[in-house]
Amino acid sequence: MKKLIFILLLFSSCSPKISFVEEVLKLDEFQLGKTYIQMPKEYNYEEPEIAVDSNPESVVQKSMPVECKIRILGAYTTLAGNNSADIVSLIELDIDDFNTINSNSLVDFQVEIARIVELTGYTEVGTESPNPLMPVWSYSDNILRFWNPTDGFMDEVHDLRNLYDADMCQMYLDDLAGPGGIAMEVNVDAPNAFCASLWDNGGFTPVHELGHLIGMWHNVESSPPFDNYNWEHGYYNDDNVTGTNFRTIMSYSSACNGSCPRVAHWSNDDDTYLGLPTGSTATHDNARIARFRDQTVSLFQANQINKSVFQNETVDEDEVGDIYGSATITTSNNIVIFENGSKGTYRAGSQIKLLPGFHAKKGTSYTAKIVMPCSALN
Ligand SMILES: [Zn+2]
């Protein structure tokens, strides 16, 4: 019988700021789904060195093969962070909303957070410029700068996108010069998978903008006349008589005579809300767009088999970092720090190797976890 191999090779500190720890976690059949918590020296008194799920049956069930998820990077300005009581929870709620909408709409892929990062040092501006991808419209310079990888503004976001394999990137702002949210383009390729939302707009706006990136458009009356797909539109039910007004995530309310509250559904030719249709085969089927495009979007930043944490990286307070390797994760003797108040997860199929320079400080919530590798979306 294979036994758990847990090697703590070195556990010392040469610096007051960085703990030098090397661990090797190796897979055997009894490890799947168990959680290993990396303990810097200063952390030992508060938590057990290794936390293991005590119910093997539930471990097996949690580790059943699943499809890989589409990964999202959420970046917030300092102003948005300061004005929000808890912007990390707010972004996490957007991800939960996206998955709920997919589930309600018979769409079987899921999204997950790759990184939540504060855009430290960036100051929001109120200016606008033509969007190079759709010059007919002017966009807030904030999102144009977020999207542009070489203009000297927020360029570190693109490095983080590579490090964390984030397929789509969303910026959270305090002001967006008019709209509640905006996407660089509809039906994007990988370099243009950038959108932005007001942190306090609510109403599923961040999910709506991600929907644009995937390929979805508004209700027919509120969409421009350059369709990618005939069935790309959101749907609304305008029925003041019975009081069943509603609109799906991508639909505007402006076409409704009354108010049409947005509900957690994509338009769909094969689904209902309150017993009523949520779409049509010919024109309103955002769920079909999601199913048609999910694999392409998931490959904007393909999951790595052997993932290297290849650059110095600090996950600060009120930030999240999640790294996934289908076989292994290895830090590379560079400085990787999870600061007090951050959250982090490393998940790999067989081995997670944390080399000197890695430090999850006291007050972080960090786990290294061996998991069943996910399979590509199909
Ligand atoms: Zn829109």
C-alpha cells in the first residue's frame, strides 16, 4: 500500500521577512482531495501542520473528475476598494452568480477566480478615447488602459494573467464615464478578453460584461446591426397584464413598457422562467453561445500540466491568488509571498513543491491541495 509521502526538507529562516520552506507533496490514492496547509514557522502555533479531511468517502466524492473551469482575473482600483466594504467578497459573489446563471440555463461549464488584485498606484481618470477595436464608440480611458499591455498603465495585469492562467479579465471601478459596465469587444479573441464594471452597479452587470466577451449581445432592439450569430440576443418578457415581466442577463430594460427585472438566466430556447420561455431558437439563445464558445474561451490561457510560479509575486491583503497545475506546481526559487489578510490556493494533480522564497505569512488563508486533474471542456 502506498503511503503518504510528506517531506519537510528545510524549515528555517534566514530573514525576518521570508521563511525558507521546502515541501514535496506526492500523490497516492489516499491523498486525493485532502488539503495540506503550508505552515511558515510563525504559523505553527495556531494551526496543525497538515489538515486532512477526516471523511474518506467525501474526499473521494469531491475528487471525482470534473471539467476544467474558465478562469477569471478581477482587478479593482484603490478607489473602488476603499469605497467598498468588502470588494473581495463582492467579486467572489459575481463568480457565484455566473455559475448560478449557467446552472439555471442548462449550461454546464463553470468559472472560477484565478486572481483578485488591487491596481495599486493606478488613479482613475474621467477621460474617454475611441475604442481601437470598435472605433465607432468612445470608451473610458480606464478600460482602454486596462486592456493595453504596453502603454505603461496597469501592464502588470497582463503578467498576472499569464501567471494565473486567467482566461478573462474584469476591472472594477468607481466611475466608468456613464455605463455601468463595458466590454472591449463582443465574441473576443484572447488578447481582447477585457471588460470593466462599476463595483457598486449590481444587477449582474459584471456577468453581463463577461457574456459580451464570450459572444452574447443585448435584446434585438438594443444591439447594433452586426451579428456574429443570429441567436446571440438576450430576451425579455414584457407582460404588464399578468405581472410576469422579466429580462435575461444580456437584455436591456428599455424595450419593456414596464420594468423588467433582470433574472439569473441566459436567454435560452430550451428553458423557462415562471413557466414562460426565456428565448427562441432563431434569435434569443445566449445559452447556445455559452456552450458553443466555452472551450475556445477556456483555452485563452490553457491550464498548464507542470505549472511554474515563474516570477516574484506578492498577494497582498484583500487579494486572492489561485494557481492550478494538472500535474505539478513548483515555485522557482523566486520570492512568492502571501501577505496577512490574503487568500491563496495551489492545486495540482500529483505534486506541489514550494521552494525557498515561498512564504505564506501569519494571517493568510493558504492551502496547497492535491486534486483530481480536470479535463478540458468539450
Ligand atoms: Zn451590454
